[in-house]
Amino acid sequence: MTDAIDTITGKTLIAWGYKPGPWFASAISAAEAARASGADEAAIRAAVDRFAPAPPPPAVGLRDRGALGFTLNIRPEAPGDADNIASVEQHMAELMRVPTLIAGTVMPDACPAGAAPGTIPVGGVVAAKNAIHPGMHSADICCSMAVTVLGKVDPTTVLDAGMTLSHFGGGGRPRGAQVQPPAAIMEGFEGNEYLKPHISAAIEHFATQGDGNHFFFVGRVASSGAIALVTHHGSRKPGAMLYKAGMAVAEAFTRTASPQTPRHNAWIPADTREGEAYWDALQIIRAWTKANHFAIHARVVEALGCKPQDRFWNEHNFVFRKSDGLYYHAKGATPAWAGFAADSNGLTLIPLNMAEPILIARGLNADNGLGFAPHGAGRNFSRSAYMRRHAGKTEDEMVAEQTKGIDARFFCGIPDVSELPGAYKSAAVVRRQIAEYGLAEIVDTIEPIGSIMAGDWQRNAPWRKKKAAKRSA
């Protein structure tokens, strides 16, 4: 009876089985009003129920292994291929157990991207229903390619300009050397909950390229003889911080929705407020990354005083939404269907390695590739395994052997031999399998003249010197 019910508090609601939340305040106020008016417990609970959030849907488990297949657009041809492909297949088989996924495929440049079972490989593409998986686009969001056709210029002067006007290695540009991103993009950062905390990083890292396999490539367009500048990099620290925030939100959702799903495959429901804000953040990061490429190109053009003939770009580490409503997560795969983005001119860039041509491709929207093509030539061996295979050779010997005929430079002055051409899959095999599986049509090439990469910029880092000193002691 109502006269037996004391004042309604949060403890009362918890005792009745309700989970605490921001809605408690309004519910308690309504419950107290009902109690004061003489309502019985059932009526008071009914008043509370009007404020209680709907119960979460039942948790979903992982699919049985093999219940959802995937397509392979790769086969072993070169040394190391068989073991590499077997590892990729194992990861994909585990990945396809994730309950949000609808389809998956593997590109000819595929290689594992982590040890945790079910980590999406480089060259992997999956389609998800109403779900964005941050771990499936990785921390290097919107890793991408951009080309500016410069015309008749001295390629050596372009490389010289790159050594002073671009920026490789860790961190961003120091104060006094920073390049301001476009105002419209910064407004986007200001208005997005995921990006607003990283406005400073968006400024500091603008017009920078990072490290690893990112590059500043100069070559000659085969069809015209024009000199072209091609850059490869992602969204730098702003993208990495967006990924970190997205993973935290995804893990919180998936912990309840699918406890069996491993953390690296967690997702944000796309139709939630958090999902919509994350999708918007991805588009802003995409715009920042495109502007980042062309800010570097513009600095070079201005320094050389030339008039560019053409330019375009494309991402290969991103999430794409197609007309079927699905979210296509590409981890190192190039979109290959017409109109994949409003700023697409129908052509994409597929790099192979610093000593090989960059392919200019037109996608063929192959069903067996879910509409994607490779993003380049992945690795058959990890960096450490590659170095073991070349034990006994000096760095100078390795550089001389593998960069013969091109002007290979390292921004920090120290070669990173783990990024030399021999560390990557056979360019001829990748190119042949693009044609064999009907993934893209190669319409032109940019023949290599020279390339700048970060180099081993961490070799002389203070932390490394300190560690070495401790070892010697």
C-alpha cells in the first residue's frame, strides 16, 4: 500500500531493479509526485517506467567459424607468398565471425597487420551493417595518395624542395614553421565532439608526412613525359587521436552488445548519436588529410614557380558508405567504383615501392573485390624478419643494391632499410594479379626518378641512446 512506501530515492529505484543513470532525477521527481497523490506501488513504478531507457537488445555472440565466407583475390607466386597468404586467411576466417559483418574480401597485396586473431589484414575489406569499427580502419585513418602533375621541371629541384618544404619524422612542425589548415576544416574540428580536443594537433601536424612507408615521390608520367609529385601519408596525430577515442566508445558499446567480440573488432552503432558524430569526424579528418597533401604540394609549386597541369587524390585506409547502406571498411585497399567520393575524377593511385612505377588506375567495381583494388604492394615479411634475411650486409650495401637508378633520400639522413623495395611483395606479381582478378584497369604509370622517406629518425633519439647506454653498462 502507498502508506507503506517511504520517500522515493535513488536507492528505492535500485532496489526495484533499475540501473542508475541521468534519467533517475526526472523519474524520482515523478515517482514522488505519484506517491504524494496516494498512488500505489504499481502506479508509482509505472511513472518511473516512463523515464527508464529501453532495455538493451540481447547480446549477440560470434558466428561459428566458416559460417560467413570471404573472397580471396590473391594466390602464391613469389617466395614467402604461401605462408603470408595462409596467415591472412586465418585472420580473415576469425574476423568474419564478428556479428555485424556481411561480406569480406582480400586484395593481392594482403599481409597480416597484427598478431591478435581476427585482426583485419592490410589488403582486407569488410562490409558491416549499421556499424563502424575503428579497429578496421586503424590508427592511420585516411592513409592516402595525392599527385600533382608539375609539367616540365627539373626533378632534382623537386626532390630538393621536398627535403626542405615537407616534414617527416615524429611530432609536428615547430612553432614558427607551422602551416595553418583551411578555416572551414578547423570549424569542423571545433564543432565535433571527437575532434575539438585536438585542434592544436591539427595545426601542428598540418603539412607533415610522418614515417614508416610514407613518402614524397617524384616521377615521370609515362604517357606525357611530365614530371609528377606524389605524396603518401595519413591523418597524422589528429587521426590517431580520433581512432583512440573511437575505440574507447566502441569498446563500451560492444562490451554489452557482444561480449565475445574481441576489443580490436569492437564497433559503434552507426545510428546512435555517438556513431553519427564519429562518421562526421571521419569526413572532417578526410578533408584535413586531403588538404594536408596539397599544402605540401602547394609549397613546392610556389618554390619552383611552375604551373601544375593536373592533380587528384584518393584514400585507401577508410570507411566508405555505399548506396546499399553498408559500411565498407578498407584496411589498405583502394576504392574502385565510379563516384566513390564527390571529389573523385574516376582515377586512383596504386604505389608499389620507391623503385617501381606508381600505377594510375580506373576501378572496375569487381564483385569479387567488393568494389576495391589493392593499395600497393604489402609485405611478405615483418621488418625484423626482413632484416634477418639480410644479415651480414651493411646498410650502405642494401641501399645501393635496391635503389639503383633512382635518387633515394632519407629526410633525417639515416636510411631506414626496412622500407627498401626488397621489403615488399613482388611488384610484378601484384600488378599481374590486379589484372587476373579484374580489380582495376591500369591506364598510365608514373615512372620512378626519386623518393624521400623519413628514414630511421628514432635511431639517435634520447630514449634510445639512454637504453643503449644502460645495455653497455
